[in-house]
Amino acid sequence: MTRLPTSSIASRPIHVERATTPHMPHCVVLPVLEPVGERRPPVHIYVGSETAQVRAQRIFLFSIEKVRDPQREYRIYLLKNMAGFDRHHWRTGFTNYRYAIPTLAEGQGRAIYNDVGQIYLEDPARLFDLPMGGHGYLALSPEETSVMLLDCERMAHYWNQDTARRYSKQNLLHHVEHITGLWAPLDASWNTRDEEYADQTPRLLHFTALHQQPWQPMPDRYSYQPHPLADIWFGLEREADVQGYGPFSAATPSPWFEGALSTLQALSSAAFSPGRTARDTAEYLSLQALLWCRPAQHADNPPLPAACYRTCTPAELISELQTSPADELTPLDSVAVTHLLEHLPAEDIPWVLEQLAQRSRRLLYVGLELSTNVHQGLPLSMTHWWRQQLRRLNRHHPHLSWHLDIRRGSRRKMEVVSSTLPGARLSDVPEHTQPSVWVLTGVHRGDNAQLRLLADWLGWPWEEKPLVFRARSMRLLQGARPTLQILHPGNRNQFAPPWPDIVLGIGRRSVNVARWIRRESGQRTQLFWLGRPRVALDHFDLIATTPQYGLPARDHIIHNLLPLNRPNHDDAAREAWRQHLSALPRPWLGVMIGGATRAKPFPVEDAVRMARQACALARDRGGSLLVSTSPRTPPDVTTAFFEQIDVPAFTYDWQTHQGGDNPHQAYLALCDGFIVSDDSASMMAEAITTRQPTWIYALESVSPSFTNRLFNALHDWLCRRTRQLNHRGVHRQQNWQGRFHDFLFTRGLLVRPRDLNLLDRTLRIRGLIQPLADGPASDPEARRSIPMNDELEATVEEMRLRAGERYRQE
């Protein structure tokens, strides 16, 4: 069986079969791409979805496109907003739809059921073709029905449209659980739930806990927490964005689009007047030609300044978008759209915005009138969702500015979001059009290295601002009024106008300096941060963090798995070290020894155990150890470790050879695997980003100070109340204690020392590391793991997309 290149996914054909009645699901058909002589039966997939899950629905379909068999047809039925069901008592908006599938399939053939919060890692046709042995349905257990393979003919007597409407989920499951031979177990790899990924080779990954779903479908109900496998989902979404994947388009709109147009034509809307900021932006851009989409009954006056403009109704604009290719029309300076997008299905917003962007050279203006009754709880009501849609345009239209005005019901104030640095997404445009960057550096070399690397990758003019703090500067008043008084008097003189467009910083001590710069710039400077700032998180435009800091999941927080460290390879030095070490047997296992920290001491006993376990691993593999200490490694730890080595090895002691030829970077380029002590996130990052197997030696944590113990006690109590496991061994859904915990944390009222054990746990679940204590018989290479995305590249791209973006109220 052949596979098509993933680069062609966005251009693959799809068909939409609209349901004949509102009681039936619409169907998305992925047709055969490579016809063969003997045609196999289509793969029937029924996916439970709802309007709030539109992002998850898109990536679910994209995951199937990535792994599907091009010689087979896939029919995907969207169980969404179907008539005839009382959904008030369902946990989700699709709970009971799955039990109507035998009727929807007319009691014939097989069908797969999936919840929408899942992604396929292998072809679903392999699940569809599994032998059923005469059973009615295959699932993890009789009551775990989030993934099922159904024999529709056999199950039609027990589960059908009538029973799905009349009975609860519990009653439907109780009705069949005691019938002998009806249920049979499904291989757990076809429903790998959350942390189960650490112990399985997954074919389908299921994000079960609603408050940890990476796409954050219901922010009004949950305070979202990061998922340890979120990078897999976000990697798929980023790939879909880069390719311009819909799946719907102007040629093939969603099945709800036609109904929305009929409703739109009957609407009568009041005039929408753009805010002052939008007019200021238009005047700054000196617009010459404008297209304004507005209802026909509005007064004929332009919403934005322009030398000339033409108007059209929403119906006329949609007809033009669907029938006239953008390259056949004369592009305009600006396109302004009001009273349109908020009335369309969320599935169609991306392709409509893309068509509008293709018709505008300089500015896209969107005005939304959101009704509290109509848009309550939907993605269309969420400001951050609209920002994501407009931000996505800049990947393909980097010179386009955009402006968003949102009015909500009878509120007088209008939410205003604008992006007025169109050239900021390109590093090769003239320097005077690029944003300026200040980098706030301190005393920690690892932190400074991350900031400088990030600034280099951004590709914009940047200036380093070293911070020298007063000996007794106040650290506890991080949320107080921004000031430079915490700096040494001679260090304050470097902060003067012109103020930068962006400030890059890390950690907590430089937070007040950054906030002072933003205040002095008239709130124009954006703050992009790394790590954990320990103040209210809404002070920052973007935060890139890692698991050990425990930040919640928010639209402006990027949860990377690792710090943004990268090896610095020197080809000549690498080749010299290769020759120098050539007598040692392969594989070469690099050993990185850290040192004691405030949270994790490094006693001699740990050095002995780590050395013995490392030697056992090297012996089992028939290889050798390449050992390197660090500036923090105590001399007695170094001595104890070296004395235990009884396999071929090369050792380097940083303390003894200061200023000498350090082989650390060569190790990163040459070694076939790494053993790292877990006291340093940076060392772990360097090892893991080489894509070689990595074993972690876990050091014991020490008891924190009395003050930290008080904070930890409150934090741990809330965590125990919010992170309990259910009978399946996965997280229970979030309760009020979890929301209260996040309320305190996001406002800087609850702090906790970094937790490297949480980082270890996340990396183990993700399959990127293995405990060294597990012994040499267990090998990370033996278990399939999805490769990591390039987190540095993704972080830089997100910063570029957000550069120049402003949010305010008028």
C-alpha cells in the first residue's frame, strides 16, 4: 500500500453529503485517491462532535488524512446538533449519539465510533477491518465506549435511535453488559488515554480530561491545565495551518453553510461603526480603495477612510468569494466586513477569511456583533478564537494588517484587537520596518543563552540590556508598582527612549523592569517572557514555559516540553574529538553529571549509584561511557563517580580542566545515547534534542523552607482535590477547587518552587526519557514514540505572529 506525501493533504478532494433530515448526520467523504482493480468497502467512521469542538474536529479529520489508505474511501459522519435528542443532561453535546449508530447505518455493516477529542496515529481502516468473532461491539470495556467497532446489524436490537433518545447512557450500557458474547475487548492501542501513552504503542491517542484538552473548547466552564502530550496535538494543528488545510473551502463549504446563508439573508442589522483605533489604523495606512460588506439597508458611508470604495451585501460577497477566483479580481487596499462572519458556521470562517485576505493588499477589517443569547458558549463568542483565525492568515499573507472590533449585546464598550506590524513576520524586509527588541539578561548563563538564541532566531534588530540588581533589592513585591529602584543606580541609565517594540525576559527578577518599560512606552511595548514570572500572568503578551513551573494552559502561554537550549556544534572540534575517542567501543553513551541545587542535593551516595547503573547499561550494550561534569559538580561527587567506572570510558572534570578543551558539545554531536542527572532542565534539553535515547538519573528532593512548605501544603491539597484519578486510571474532570487554585496562581497570589519531578514525569509520559534505575533491559528505542516538534522554531513563529498585536477596549 502506497502513501501520498503529506504536503498534498490540503489539496486533496473531499465531498460533503448533506443529511436529508435534521435527525441524520452530515457526511464528509474522503474519496479514493489511487484507484485499484478491486475496490474494498468504504471505512465508516461516526464522530461525536459539537460546536465548541470545532478545532478538535478539524484536527481529527486531518489526522485521518495523514494516515489513510489512498486506495480506499472513508465516510466520516459528523454526529453534531442532531434533532430529536434531549441533550440537557449529557456531559458533552454528543453523549448519546453513538448509541443511535446502528439505526443511522440502517442496521447494516460495520461502523467505527470516535469521540472528537482523539487523533489517529495509524490508519483507521486497520481498526475497521479487525476480526469481530461474532461479537456485537469491540471496546476497551463494556462501559468504555469512546472508541468502538460496531456490528450494526447485531447491535440494532439493543442500541438504536429510539433507545438513544429515551434512555440515559448508564441505562443503555447496563442493558447490554450482561449479555454473553455481545462485547469483546478492543486492543488498548486503539484507545490510548492520556498518560497510558507512556506504557503503550498507540494507534489512536485520546485526550479524555476535558480541562486538559489542548484546544480549550469550553473556557467558560474549565480553567485549563497543560496536557503532557499536548505537543503532539499542537504539532498536527501547526502542520495543518502551514498547509492551509480546511477541510472545508469555497468549493466545498461545510454542510451547515447553506442553512446559515438562508438565515443571514433574512437578518436585519443595525449599522456597525468602527472604533477610533480602526480609523487611526486606516489613516496611517493611507488606504486608497476599500470594499465594504454591509447589509443593504445601511446608509452609504464608508466605515474606514479611503479615496474610493464600493459596497456589497453579505450575500453578494459570499457569491463573489465562491465564484470569482481572487487572482481574477483587482486587489484592493482594504476589505471591511461587518454583519457577516458571526452568522456563519465556525467550520467555514477559515476559508472565508482566506478568500477576503487574498482580495486585500494592506488591511482586513472585521466587525462583529455578538449576541449573548445566540453565541453563548460557542467558539464564535471567544475573542481569543477570532484572534487565532486572523493570526493564522499572517502565515500566508505576511504583509497584511488586520483589525478586529467586537461588540457584545448592549455593552457600550467595544473590544478592539489589531495587528499593525505586517512586515514583522518577515526577517528579510528593510530593517526600519522590523520591530526593535530589548533582551534583559542577568547572572544565569543558561537563561541568557536561551534569550540570545531566541533573539537571533527572531531575526530582528535587538539590543542586550544587562541587569545589575541592588544587593538587597526587594524580591517579594513582584506585583507592586513597576520601578527601576531594584537596579543598581549606574545600571538604570541604559533605559531611555526610544522604547522597544518588544522586551524579551526570563524568570521573575526582571519582571518589574519590563513592566516599567511598558508603562513608559505608553503600553506600546509587548512583553514576551520565558519560564515563570511569579506575577499576574495577564501582564504579558506571550509566555513560553516548561512543565517544572506548573503554569496553567492559556491562549498566551506556550507550553514547551523543554527549555530552548540548542547544541552549538563545531565541525572541526567534533571531528578532532571523534579521532581522539575512536579507540573506545561503540555505542558511546554520554554521561552528564550536574550538581546540588536548592531542591535536589547531590550526595556522594547518588554519585556511586549513578555510576554503577551507567556502567551496567554500557556493559549490556557492549559500549563505553563519555563522562563530563559541570561547573556545579562537587569535587567529592566527581571523585566518587570516577572511582566506580569499570567499563571503557573517557572522563572530563570541569573543575580540573577549566579553560581547557571541553568535549561537552562534541559529546552532544557524537554520542549514541545519554545518561543525565535530573537536577538541570538545560542538560536534559540538550540531550533530548539530539534525538538520541536518553536515560535520567533521578535525585531525591529535599524538604523546602517553612514558607515554601505552607505554600506547598495549600498547592498539594488543591492538586489532590483536582487531579484525582477515576476508575479508569485517568484524571477526573476539574471541580471548583481546581478553578480556585488557578484563580490564585494566575494572579500571582500562589507560588511554588519549580518542580523538576513534574518535568521528569511529563517527559516520561511523552516517551522522551527513561529512568536509568529501570535497568539496561528496558530501552527507549524499543518503544515507538512520536518525534518532537522543533519547539524553538514553533515559539519563534508564534512570537512573530503576535508581534504588533494590541488588545484594548474603547
